Amino acid sequence: SQQGEEDPQALSIQEGENATMNCSYKTSINNLQWYRQNSGRGLVHLILIRSNEREKHSGRLRVTLDTSKKSSSLLITASRAADTASYFCAGYTGNQFYFGTGTSLTVIP
Amino acid sequence: GAVVSQHPSWVICKSGTSVKIECRSLDFQATTMFWYRQFPKQSLMLMATSNEGSKATYEQGVEKDKFLINHASLTLSTLTVTSAHPEDSSFYICSAKTGSGGTEAFFGQGTRLTVV
């Protein structure tokens, strides 16, 4: 697996605000997934966006994909304290994954 | 997305014992599964690629005799940590590729191993 980059590495916001995280990768991918990981816990699949899609919504989540820039963003609207977790992207080429280093999000009640 | 289940979610074992972790694709057949290890505050590192009916391909630096991988069926791959030591304590995660020509792969929820 190869590393992508994610920014910011850490983000702290007030409850109710929106949180935006970005992910960049280095090669062509078939799709990209965003996952959430609470401290010391397992992975939770949030959303998958395919290479022919530019934007996808799921509840309070909005994901964009720009294949020309090899980047993706995850927007969480109206954040809640329970959204506090690490978020990372995983781009899949069909043979291997590219992982972002993750963004640690803290939502302050 | 498709469902990949890992078992157990967490396990504590004594040094010197072996631990088996299962990775199952619940609603699809997975000819290829991947095993990862995650150290604290770090991203996932690929350990090996497991193909059904053949030997796993290990990444450089991963001891194949210590981390035994068996992919005996299209829905199950197992990772056995043999003669575990405290330094093997980590978070182990699998992912399964959807079909031989699959363009998607999904992660299990992970297994936290603590060796005492």
C-alpha cells in the first residue's frame, strides 16, 4: 500500500459547525472510500465514490472527487460531539490501496 | 457497500501463544483479501495479499512464518499470529476484493490484539 496525504492532520471545531477534510493520492484509482475510526476502535465505512463520480451525499456527509487533481474532500455538516474521531481516505486502484494519513477531528460540545 | 466481518474484534493472549483472526465476506465472494496492521496513530500498512487457493504474497519485512495466512474459501481468510510477543500487539485489519475482476474492496472492522 502507498501513502497519500491528508489535511489537516488535526481539526478542532465547535458543535454545529462544518468540518472539511481533504485527501490527495498519487495514481489513478477506481474508487475512493472514506472511513471513520474512533480511538482504539474499528473502522466504520462512511462512503464510497467511484472514479466517474464527482460528488456524493450520504446524510450529513458530502464527498467530492477530482480525478484531475487526484484529490477528494469530505464535508461533515452540522457536526456533533459524536463525530469526534479520526477520518481517513483509501483510494483503490484495483490492486492496492492508497491511504491518507488521516485527520483527527475533535468536535467541542 | 459490501460487508466484511472480522472476528474477534479484540483479543488478549499470553506471550508464546497463537491467535487466529478471521476475515469473512458476508454477501460476496472474495478471491483476494488483504491483511493490514495499524500501529498507534499511524495509517494502515499492508502485510500480505491473500488469494483463494494459493499462497499469500507477503510484503517486505513481514515474517510469513509468524503471520500465517490461509484463504481456504471464497468467503474466508484467516491470519494466525504464531508465538505472539508483546511487540505483536497491534490493530489488524482485513479487506476483501469483490470478485476476481472486482474494482471495489471493503474493510473489516479490525481486530485489536494485545499480547501480555
